Amino acid sequence: MKRLIIICEGETEQEFCKDVLYNHFFSRDIVIETPLIKKSMGGIVAWEHIKSQILLHLKEDVTVTLLIDYYGIKNYHNFPKWAESKTIVNKIDRMTFLENAMKEDIDDVVRFRFIPYIQLHAFEGLLFNNIETFKGNIPDNEFTNILELERTINLHANPELINDGLTTAPSKRLESLIKGYNKIVYGAILAEEIGLERLRAKAVRFNEWIAKLESI
């Protein structure tokens, strides 16, 4: 069995890995482990701390990747070439640029076992996959505006492109559209119900990441 370490931003991502990704990779002789980011109360910390954790795991002769949201990264986290990345208008190209910069900042001796990944814009964006999954798992009286939820899904063929504004980020949209939305509980349930195949079919960058991990 090969070992794959997925450093998770928070419990939502951790539960997703356990509920949706674990069996998929286990069937391919890859066992995944899902530690949370250290020195964090949930969320992103400075790159220097994340880099230290990456290097610590890489010493174990395993493959290491990340599952973090672009939405949570701020200037003061000092990610490699962060300021330069801001000049790249296309967000998908910007993520690729940042991921390459992160990889280049890892010691070249172990760099080949590090697969950087930043979710655009946030993990919750993946959940905007189809309206039937929401209707099948959430009581009607918990929706505040199911038509707006359906409209958002229909407007975004690739749900990763749902933007990252303070009120329009995927998690903020779900909080406003579903009463008492709990991202850890609902995120895991919805992602598992959607299934990895449908998630990959609509989310281009996410699918590319999974394909890279499958090939280790």
C-alpha cells in the first residue's frame, strides 16, 4: 500500500476525505491520512508553518498534498509569489501559478513527492453540483430560497468558479439559503450523496487533482 497524506484546512475537508476519497483510493492500493493544518484553530496559517508540516511528512517517504481553499488565504500568510499572483486575472491560471510556486519552495530532494493543490474558490463550491441532492437530503422548510440555489447551480457549469466575495462565497451562499447550515455536517452528507464521479465531472481542477493523486 502506498501512503498519501492530505493536509486538510479544516474538519469539513477532513470529513470529505474520509467519507468520499478514502475508499476510492484504498481500492487503488493507496491509503490516505488526513491531518489538519497545525498551529491552526481551523483555517489557513502562514506558509512557513504549512511548509514545515509538509517537509515533516515528506521525511516519512510518502506523497503529500493539500486540500485548502483559496478563499481563506490572505496577504499576511506570505504564500510564495503571492503578490505576483494577484496580477494574473484568470483565476484558474492564478491557482496553477501559486501551486507551482509552492512546489518550487519545497526542497528539491523531496519535491517530487509533493502535489500542491488549492481549491478554487472553496471546498463548498463543489457542492453546487445538482439541485436533486439538496432536495433529497434537506427538508423543504430549511430552504430560505430554493429557487436561488437552483439558479446558482444552473449558472455555473463548473461550480469551482462560484466567486469568493464576502457574501457570495460558496459557504456564505449556503448559509443564507439553508437555515442552520453546518458546513461540517452538511458538507460531508452532500458530498457523499453527490459522489466522487459527479463531483469530478463538473469540477475541472478538482478532477485534475484527483487524477494526479491516482497516478502516484
